[in-house]
Amino acid sequence: MQDCEAALGLIDGTGAYHHALAAIGRGKAVPPEDLKVLPVAFLDEGEEPITQEENLLLLRRLPITVEAWLTSSEGDLPTQANRLLADIERALTADPTRGGLATRTDVIAAGVTLDESPGVLGSARAQFTIEYRTLRGNPASKG
């Protein structure tokens, strides 16, 4: 999760990124009352299925959701939301091994919501699965 948070921190409006995130939080996404602090992203983890493999290894599949809130007064909210969605996907899949901690990172769903105060507030949401292995009995290990 720390690596994912660091990857989201790279969304800074330079290079291939369209936006610069003002903040990154952990947990369920809640739009801020002060729209001046947007865009912000929230990183949330789901329940992790675990499969027992040979040699005392456990295969784990961590589901994560990234939801980012944004606003636009230019009448281009759908375009900006889709660009932010592209930023999120680009950031989280640039290193699918999470710095060598995982075997893969897959995007499994993506979409935008534009009906929160139509034309003013929207969100981009992407879901990923991060696959990695640990040793049985030691969830902090790299298997």
C-alpha cells in the first residue's frame, strides 16, 4: 500500500500526467467540503483472497480502489475526469511489480462519475489487483 501511495504521489501534472494531486488519503473516498483542495485521491484496500501453494508459500491477491475527486469550471469535467482516470492507471501500472514486492498489478475496472453537482464535481475510480507471495506464517515476508 505504501508503494501504491508513493506511485499516486507521482501524479504531479508533469510528463505524461495531466493533473497534480493536492493530497492522497487512505480509506473510503469522501469529497471534501472545500473544492479548492481538489483534485484529491483516496486509496482503499479490500479483502484479500489467499491461496496456499507449495513450499510454504501463500499467493495473495490484494484488491485496491483508487478514487479521485476533481472539479472544473471550464465546462470540460468529463474530459478532465477521464484524464485523471488515465493518470491513476498510468501511475499504478508503471511498475507492476511494486518495486519487486509483487508479481503483478492488474487494472480490473475503471470509470468516472459526473453527477455530483453536475458540471462542477466529479470523480475517477479505478480498481486494481496486486498479486504477491509471502511465506506461510509470515505475512510481512517476500515469498
